[in-house]
Amino acid sequence: MQLGYRFKQPQLLQRALTHRSYAADHYERLEFLGDSVLGCAIAHHLCSAFPQLTEGELSRLRSNLVKEETLVVLAQRLDLGRHLKLGDGERKSAGHRRPSILADAMEAIFGAVFLDGGFEAAEQVVLHFYLPYLAQVDIKTLGKDAKTLLQEFLQSKYIALPNYTVLEIRGVAHEQIFQVECAIPALNISTRGEGGSRRNAEQQAALAAYQLIGK
């Protein structure tokens, strides 16, 4: 994996990649730590990079950058799912693609780097992932969710709003994964998204459609 960091204690990285279904020494404590490391690193960067923004605007940006959907995008670019250690049940139920697991593992990696090399090293790893992402997004619209952005774009072009259809629901009741299609017939566009709820899946599908339109 291209983390931009070499571990002095490789066992920390292995723990960050280990789900509780695989072993007792798993990533949940690292995830707890990494969540705070991520929030602090992002806040520090935003304050330095955007001195013109108000506290409210900075909070909106930070919330958007550290949420599950953004972490999943980063995890997918890293092909993180391929490196996760999952129990047989999780592996068979496609746990390596589950948004919550991918997001948690990303935070665990940040926590592992913090323990291995301190905050400065962890901050560098966070920015290693986030700076390319920030370079591709519009700061003015970053706080808006994908469905809103897609709706506003289509309305500005007088195009009918998309249709969202649940294609599949899998997993047990308390850990269901939804797969949703976002269809825009007028543009001959159909995208899909997955999430731990219908809303999250719709957001992922809408984001894929919005990015497709923007190309």
C-alpha cells in the first residue's frame, strides 16, 4: 500500500488492517485514536490553508472531510479492502467492500502511524491522502451532500431529477448493505452506490453520477 510512511513497528500496521472477526488483536482501539488524529490534522490544515474562512465554514469543511463517505473514497483509491484481514463470514459477505469497515480501517491506519511516529508523521500521512482529494473538489460546494449537488446541477440545466432504486439488500438485519442505482434517463447515465443505509447508498450513487457528469 502507498501510505507515504514506513513503519518502525510493522505490527501496528497489521493491527490496523485486522477486523475483530479475524483476531482478538484488532483495529478498534486504533480507530478510536485515529478518529481524533484525523480531526486535528484536518482542522490544522484548514486553518492554515484557508485563513479567509469563518469558524462555521471551517467546521462544515472538516465535518465533510472526516465523514464516512470521504474516508471510503480514500480507502477505495488505496485499494484498502484487498489488504484487510477479515473472518470467513465477513469475507464471504463482502466485508472488504463495506463502507463502515473501510472507513474504520482508514482511521485505524492514522492511529497506528501516530503511535509509531508521532503526530507530525500522522499529519503527513493524512495530508498524503487528503491533499490530492482537496485539489479535485470545489471548496464552495464541499459542505453540500452529493444528492443536493446533483439535484442543483440538473435543475440548472432543466433536466429531470434522478430516480433512485434499491437494487439489493444483503446481510443480517443490524448490518445490512444497500445497493442503490441512480438513473438519469435524459443523460443516459446509471450509477450505483453501496452503504450501510439506503440514504448512504443513494449518496454514493449520486456522487458517482455527479462526478461522471463533471468529466
